[in-house]
Amino acid sequence: MTNNQAKLMQGNEACLEGAIAAGMRFFAGYPITPSTEIAEGASERLPMVGGKFIQMEDEIGSMAAVIGASLAGLKAMTATSGPGMSLKLENIGYASLTEIPCVIVNVQRGGPSTGLPTSPAQADIMQARWGAHGDHPSIVLYPASVSEAYSVTVTAFNLAEKYRMPVILLMDEVMGHMRERVVLPDAKDLQIVNREKASVPPEEYLPYKADPDGGVPEMPAFGEGYRYHVTGLIHSENGFPTTDAKKTATLLNRLMKKIDNNLDDIVKYQEDSLDDAKIVLIAYGSTARSAKSAMDMAREQGIPVGLFRPITIWPFAEDKVKEIAGKAEKIIVPEMNLGQYRSEIERAVAGKCEVIGINRADGEIITPEDIYEKIKGVL
Amino acid sequence: MTSNLVKNYFRMDKLPHIWCPGCGHGIITRAVMKAIDELKLDKDKVCIVSGIGCSSRASGYLDFNTLHTTHGRALAYATGLKHANPDLEIIVITGDGDCSAIGGNHLIHAARRNIGITAVAYNNNIYGMTGGQYSPTTPTGDKGTTAPYGNVDKVFDICTLAQAAGASYTARATVYHAQLLTKLIKNGILNKGFSIIDAVSVCPTYYGRKNKKGDAVKMMEWLKDHAVNVSAATKLPEEKLAGKFLIGELYHNPQPEYTEEYKKIIESLRRG
Amino acid sequence: MSSTEIRLSGSGGQGLLLCGIILAEAAILDGKNAVQTQSYGPEARGGASKSEVIISDGDIYYPKVRKPDIFLALTQEAYDKYVGSISKEGIIIADQSVEVSDVKCAKIYCLPILDTAKNDVGRIMVANIVALGTINEITSLVSPEALERAVLNRVPKGTEELNRKALVAGKEICNNK
């Protein structure tokens, strides 16, 4: 299959192809709408490239199997939607603490609970940040086109490998199911990051030894001669449990600093017509597409509207949002939830300008007209 | 004097272990090490995967690739490890609550797939680490801190459960029958598919004390008096078996192993 | 920048999803941009389902159809349910079994799509491909070459002739009228 040819592709399919291009060779999942096409595709494609697929008995088991496979040295992924995501959180927390690279795709549908299985939503924004218990870092990415479903999935794997942590890729039902024209990059043009293997012999290896100021420890695979211990208990550099307060603090601080010290590398976004914008739309995922259309409609009427589209949802692009708040008069945040990201934006804006939400959690997507009407309404 | 088994297979600097005096878990752990030693397994290829609970602390003491996972999930983690790299020798150390309550679903499905994992269930009939709550293997009528008036629940037989779900090897021994236990673990490892060994342990601290079973020695004696080898049982009249339980190799029926079957798919696609 | 919104509707199982995919792929073969979405959710139940395509020379952001320029209805239920938002300049193409209402649009065609599939081509299951032939004959949405290639790329092996025949039959029912 030649890549650099225009073709029609579904969001879920592009996500899978991106994952395979990034080197994903293990997928464990459980059927759930609207993400199932990713599992179906993985079951077909992975054995073709020598990879492994498994349909586990439940969502918890699939997350566990992904972590096990990653420890065995394979790049591993799972895909799910809200109810499944809730079940995976236990082991996502485990992957955070034990620093096991993996990618979790959540194609969001209406919630809470079983909610609206076949309708889009963006209401797992806060779950993606704080779902697992305890303090932990998160990297959460959100593409807005089929083409980006491919490229951002590659990025998700790269960040997972580089920072040794679970990375969540959010999509929504619209993103997952829509088909659109894509021109995929050549595999040789992709930048692929692989985890650092051990640079010392086994007798000198300490599985969690790293610069306390945000360093990332090296990670040989199980079976490569480094017989180390991995535990979900708080552990010291040698990997074994500790309850020592100082060691606990050192570990948790290092996990957070892995992210905080590398924001420039991790935080990705798209800016559109912000320079003269009096009104700035902040939108992500499929809603950003409506926002873009609304912005064009407003610009045609001479209304100076700009669009800021976070691709990295977490960590939050705080500095950038503060900068926008210093220049714009109003920020409008359309999202298919009841104001989850808006609350974070309001925190960063801290009253410097007005923040207005456009919110829907009824399974319907926010249209360009909805946003355009709001723009006119706040003028 | 430290035995060679301990020297060769334990992380000496991680000892002493956390288990109470009289706990049977040390005997089971020794049996697992003895089985590995007798089979001369490559330490670098052995992965010990455990869940949460008293039993599951064993992984930290053992000098292999060791993975101490979340409660009940050891078999699911182990499935990922084995599927990703079938050359690894995976031994899961779990407890009665870990594998038959919170992890019950993973147990039946690991058995159903007949994936090449050997699970050793350290079965002490109680949740020890949290202080003595009744588990799915606490005999009906017995007490736990959450069954102050006696346990109403019926009991899971871990081997029968696993066999019904598709395990190709099931066996049971007790901490009194340590040599048999070693032999059964060895045979479980040699079986290509999913094997489970119900290793009946004793918890004098919680289960014993709550149920007035006496000290560890008394509890060991009870195991000796109530275990009947499966080969002897066939010759015994039914009344002699009342109140007894079976030990030995309970079921062995080699079946295609999961990762080998999956490998065939990969190879067929490569040829195609 | 020209952009065309197409809504394809009928009952579940008539292959409208595939119909939309083929149309979008044909547009891409012609060097245009295309987005295809399908209705999931409550509106997919009760027998009526739809697949939507937007074809444009430029970028397409909002992916859903708002005011269809072309509306296909193979069943009454689908017609009644989805005709409402038709564009004033829109074209309706309905199976002749559909009783069309008095709606404001440019043109309404009622054609024997289902009958043609069943009787002339011989398989009711190719009604979606017959419909594609009809739609393209009336609207010239995509080039006939691209449409044929897109159809042949997507249909099961061994059914190429049948589908080619369906495409031609769909085209011809316009001329017979």
C-alpha cells in the first residue's frame, strides 16, 4: 500500500494505521461503541506485521494485558469509550506509577454511565486528567481530523515511549466514524521514538534510577537479562516497595516534573487568526471544526474572530491561554460537555477577560451556526 | 545455614518476608523455587507475576523478572506478557481472594484460552492482608471479620472452576504435602497450556484464630488428616471421603496452547 | 468555492453507508475533497438510516450535512424523516414507491430504482449501486470513470460484473423517463 496517495479513510482506521506506523505491535481490547473499528482493524492488521492482538474478557483485563505486553518490550495500545475508560483507570494509574509506556484511545460517547452509546460527546476531559486515583501526571492528546488521527497517534506513542507513561488519545464519535480525504506521510518521513534500553549491565541496573528533576529511567524488557521488580506500591530507585516519606516525595515529584519540565515538547496546539482577534474561540476535536467554520463566517462579516485549538489537552496550554486572555476581549469555549475545559480556561484567565461557554451534552454536535450566533450575541 | 535454594533464587537483601509466624506461604514459595530449580529454567526468562494480598508479596522476594500488579489482575498482566513474548516462562502467584473473587473473570478466561501460564493459588481461605475477611474459599459457616455470625456464602473449588473453564492442568496439594506440591507445580509448568495449582495454605493469624483451629502445627495436622490423594480416593468408600478433600493431579488434558495457535495465524499470513 | 451536500437515505441494510463511501471515494479520485459521515444513534433506528457526503473543491470543516443539495430516498419512512432540511435549490431523487410531498426544491425525480435492481439487474441488494448510477446521471457529481472505479474498488470480489450492470441500469432509468 503506497501511503502518499489521497484516499478516503475513517478516523478510527487512521488512528490504527498511525499506531502501526509508530511501531505498535500489541493491542488488547474489548468491544465497545464507538471505538470497535480500532480493535477490528488491529485484529486484522497486527498479525500481518508480526504483531499480536487479543480480545480480553473485559476492559480491566485489556489494560492489564497492554501493560504486560509493554513490559515484554512491545509498543502496546488499547481503545475504548467512556464506560470502558472508567474500568481501565485502575491499571492506567498503575502504568503511571510504574512508568510503563502505552497508549489508550478513548473515542468519547455521551455519558455518564452507558449514556448515549452512538452519539458524540467530549465529556471525559476531566476524567482523562484525573481519572486514576492519586497524584499522577497525564498526557492527553486530541486530534481534529482524520489525517491528524494518524499523526497524533504517532505522537502519542512517541511521548509514551519518551516519557515512559500512559498517553491518552481522545477522540469522539464524530472523529472516530467520519471518513475524509487523507494523504498519509511516507513511513520513512515519520519520526519514531523508542524507549531507552538499559545502558548499564544488569548488576548495575536500577529500574527507577533517574535524575530526580524530571528524569526518565531506562527500561529493558522482561526477558533481556535484567531481573528487576515492578510494583504498584510506592518504590525506591531499586524498584522495591518503600514507605519512606522522602523517597515517596522524590518519586512523585519526579513523575510530575517529567511533564512540567518538558511542556515545550509536549504541549501542541494550532493558532488561527489570533493576531487581531477580539473574540477567540478555544475548541478541540470535532467541535474545533465547527469553530473553524464559525470563525470563517464571522470573518466574512468583518468580525475579528480567532481560533485556538489545543491538540494537547493535558498538560494544559496555560501560558498560551494567559497570553490570549491578555489580548482578546472575549473567549468562547464550545464543547460537547457542560463546561469541563472552560473551568480550566477560566482558572488560567483569572478574570482578565470574559469566558463564555457553548455547551451541549445531549448527543448532538455543536454546529457552526450555534457558535456564530453566540459570537454575534456577545459583540 | 541458608539453603542453596534460598541463595540461588531469593533476593536475599529483601528478606525477611512479611508473612506471619506459622503462615504456610513460605512453604509454597519454596516449592515454586524447587520446581523451577529442578526444571533448570533460565532465570532471565522466568517472570513471576502476582496480584495483591499476602501471597502476592512473594514476587518481590524472588530473583526473576517480577511484576507485582493490581488486585486480581495478575493473570491479565501475565496474558499480555506471554502473548507479547511466548518465550517467557510465566508463573503467576495469586491468592484465593485475588484469583477467585476480584480476579475470577481473568481466571476463567485465562483457563478458557489455555494460555501457557502456570498459576499457583496460595489458598489460605481468608483475606489476610486486610485483616481476616472471609473469601470465596472460606468454608460455609466459618467466621471472618466480615462474617462474625458465620459465612453464609458457598465455597469455590478453584480447580473445578478452572477445569470447567478450560484449563488443561489442575492440581491441589497442601503445605503439609510439600514434596507433592513441588511435583505438581513442576508438572504444571511442563504442561504447555494453562495450569493451576491450588496450594492449600494455613493462616493461623486470622483464619485459624477466628475459627479456633489452633496453632500452625494443629492446622497442618488438620491438612494431613483431611487430605486424600486422588489415586487413593478411587478405592475408598464414599463414607470415608466425607469431610475430606482431594489432593494430587486432578485433571490433565493437553490442548492447543493459545500463543502457539496465534503464531500459526502470523505464519500463515507471512506465507500468504 | 463550490461545495455539494448529499444525503442518502433509505432503510437499514440497503447499503447506503457503502453508497456514501463510494461517492466520497469517487470525488477523491477526481481530485476533490470529500467527507462522509453516517447517522448513528436514535435516527438510525425504526428502519430509516442515512449516510451523508460533502464534496468540495476546498477544505471541509463541519462534517455533517445541513441543507442537502442532493437528497436520495429509497423508502417512504426515510423520505418523511429526512426531507425537511432540503435546500431550495436541491434535487430530490426518490424511488417511485415513495409518495413525495410538496417541498420547496429545484427538482424531484421519482424513478424505479428498487424495481430496476430487483428485476432488470436481478438482485435487490444492488439497489444502492443502481441509485449511484441514477444520481450521477442526473447531477454529474463525479466523473463516470471515477464512479465506476470507486464502485469496483469497494464491492466484493466476483460481483464486479453485477455491479457494473447495476451502475449502467441506474443511469439508463433516467433516460427512459
